[in-house]
Amino acid sequence: MALTAVNTTKNNQSVQNEELFVYNTKNLNLWYGEHHALKNINLGIKEREVTAIIGPSGCGKSTYIKTLNRMIDLVPGVKTTGQIEYRDRDIFSKDFLVEELRTRVGMVFQKPNPFPKSIYENIAFGLKIHGIKNKQIITETVEKSLRGAALWDEVKDRIHEPAYGLSGGQQQRLCIARCLALEPDVILMDEPTSALDPVSTLKVEELIQELKEKYSIIIVTHNMQQAARISDKTAFFLNGEVVEFNSTDTIFNNPADSRTDDYISGRFG
Amino acid sequence: MENTARVKSEEMVSRIDGRLAKNKVVKGIFLTATIFTSIILIVLLYRIISQGAPYLTWDFFQNFASRRPEQAGIKAAVIGTLWMMSVVIPTAAILGVGTAIYLEEYAKKNKLTRWIQMNISNLAGVPSVVFGLLGLTIFVRVFGFGNSILAAGFTMALLVLPVVIVAAQEAIRAVPKELKEASFGLGATKWQTIYRVVLPYAIPGIATGSILAFSRAIGETAPLIVVGIPTFVAFLPSGYLDSFTALPMQIYNWTSRPQVDFHNLAAAGIIILLAVLILMNSVAVWIRNRYQAR
């Protein structure tokens, strides 16, 4: 309650600006046992933008994105302090069920991970676990989601065939379609193209550009060119800290911190 | 700095012959072991089949136990084993798979869990006669089931339970982490993830391991002796609290008779037992292959 009061006073100055944020991270710290993996993270992520998170291996960028939908809960021995607010609701609060959070915030993983089922059943999965049984609704959603993920034309004649028969790039777009079926607000992508060939990568990047019209996207990438190509904002993580967070243009052309400059110009990482 | 080659390829090449010779010797040892095992198996099978095959008549399946070998049959034992397995399979499967799911998916990985885990693994190595004593104390006496199908079935279920648990745990652990993440990432609850992702993936492994464990329950004799299952039964059971006999008990009984005819009948019984075991193992292999192909 006290927090809401603080927010209200702050909102008075810039009501419009506050409303655009989907995620607000405040003083987030995270430990894996003794290892301090995220240090005092403060990030505000705006809606309908592509926010890229870059940084060298082990900098905490994957940990951070997994915290945003609490997938990090699956790792034993994790401790957090601080706050992450999703649309002004504390995601660590008991009143905010993790199942709800993950329904509103979809996730695409590093390795394409379709279920060992048909293409159709992969997308129907999300609907079925949320109690949608109407076949017509499911079939319509399957088509809509596949179109949304730019996969429909390639698979429309074989949606009842196993998803494992698709190429890696198609599987990843199927995983994106699986997210879209739940009409999420935010899509988290954890290095979604790291297991894909250049052509498939390009297709996924084009898709991200289209999805940005409707969804807020947060993408972790080890590929700086990719961040430069597709994102509006970029956060540079190093050793568990946010070194710099700004518009992608500024980060890549006029970084404020010398460490950012060193990283994007390829001097380390 | 001068580059002195400490490793000389000429020297290494000259050693290849020696390494290959060792390779041959080792192969010979392993081949001998295999041949030896196969010969023992063949001799055993030959003896049993040559003794028992002539006794495998229709009457043999139709007749109850008898004092006269020419009238003795295996009907009560075959039917009794079926009754017993109808207790063993559901009991061991429900308790075993349930325990495995709890330990793998729900239990926190702490000292208590590790202790339970260690005990389950150790139970798998406890001699079957000990399970017989446990069954005698608990099911026969405390619960008052007597020498019934229920008492023997529960005892056998306990005997195979550790193996079922361990097999199911291994199958559950083999489910790719990525698939579970995909399910949780879509907002599924733990039970939905287990029911829709983990179990469908793990069931072939669980079934294979469990069937092998169940086939052990069909062949075990010691627990039945301790529980006090009779060997001479000339009727069919009509309920789970009835007395009965089972295949290994019948075979055990016939081998302990002095007449040669009974020994041959035992051999015929063993053929039936082996056939059942081979059938069950084939089902396990079939399930494994069928789901691997997918």
C-alpha cells in the first residue's frame, strides 16, 4: 500500500510516461547461493518497443530475463531482493500468481523447444491448459497464431504432422506462435536465434519487427549486430550490473560509458 | 628458444603392433565370457525342454494338482499367478509411479529426500525372503488376510516397489528440461506440466522398467513360501481372500517329489514360466521400440 502511495506522487509529474512502462525493475539483486548474479538493477521497459539486453557470457542477462516471468524459480537456491513491477504489480507478491504472470508474459527460449506433438497440438497446448475446449476457437487461434508468426503459409497443409519435422527456424517460429496463441502483453526472448542459421535468423528478426506493433518485446542477445538491427532500446549488462541503458542508437553510436564502447567495438566479450 | 621435439612419432608408430596385440587379447577374453554364458543357457534350456516338452499336453493345462503324476496339471498355479499379478501390478504401479513423481517433481532436494532416496535404492537389494517375512507379519497376521491372494500380492508388490520407483524416477528425470520450461512458460501449473508433458514423455520408460520388475514377481518363490502359500491346491480361487498357489510354488513342489515324472512336470512348469517371462520382456521391448521410433 505504501508503495502505491509513492507511485502516485511520482505519477503526478509524468502520468503519461509512467503508463507506458510494462516493466519497472527497482534495486533488483539476485543470488545463486553465494554468487551475486544481479547487482542493483534498475530498468524501466516501455511498451510496444523492442528492448535488447546485451553483454558478455555470464553477465546476468539471461538470469535477468528469466526473472521477469519468474522462470528463475525453477532454479533451486535463488534469492532475490528488490522489486520488479509488471504493469504496476509486484511480480514477487503473493497476490500475483506466477501462472497469471506467465500467461500475460510469453517466453521464447534459446533452443527451439516444441512439444513432441503435432504443430496444431503445440499451439493448442496453451489454450487447453487454460481451460479452452471449444474446437472451433482452438482451430481459429491455431491459424491466427501461425499467421502471426509468419509460419502459416509454410505449414498450412501439415498442421497435424509432428512439429519435430520442421526445420530449426520453423520450430522457433512455432514456439513464437505458441506464445502468441495466449495473446500475451510482453514476449521475452532468450537468445532466440543463437541455435539458428543466418537465413532463419533473418526471418525471426523480421518477425520481431512485425510483432513489435502489437507486443512489447524484451530480447537477450549475444549478437550485437542483431541488437543494433532490431531494437529500440539497449541495455548493456556487465558482471551483473547495468552499465548503460539508452536508445539503441545512442548505445551503438555515442555510448556514455567507456566499457560499453569497448564491448560494442569488440575489444572484449 | 630451440624447439626440441620430446615426442617422436617414429617411436609412437613402432608401438602400434603391441597395442593391437593387447586389443586382440582383451577381445578374446570378452568373447570367451559371452560364449561361456551362452553355453550354460543353452544346456539349461535343452535339459528343461527335452524333459518337459512331452508333458505339455492339453490335460496339463486343464488339470489341478494330483498325487498321480499322469493326472497332475498346472491349472491352479497359472490362474493363481494371474490373480496374484492382478494385485501386484496396480499396487506397485500406483505406489511406485506416485513416489517417483513426488521425489522427482515435488520434493525439495534436501537431506531428507536424499536419505529416502538412498533407502529406496537399498531396498531394491534386500533379499526377497525378508520381504516374505514382512508380508507374513503385516498382511497375513496383523491385517488378518491369511495365506490369501491379497497377502501374497501385497508382499510381492512391496518386493518390486523399489525397482518400479527407481525405473520411473530415471524415466522422469530423462524428460528434457526444455519441454518442462515450455509448459511452465505458458502458465501451466505443476500438475498440468506433469500430466501433459512429463508423463507422456516418461511413460514408455516407466512401462519398460515396471514390466521387468513385475516379471520378477512372477518368478519369485521365497516370499511365497514364507507367507505360507500352499503348494497343493485343487480348486480355483473365487475372491482375493481365497487361498491359491502360484507357478513357482507348483514347480518348487514338484521338484521336491521323489518320482522322476514329477521332475519332468516341473520342467514343463518351468517352460510355462519362461514363456510368460519372455512374453512380458517382449512387451517391454516392444513398448520401448515403438516410442523410440516416434
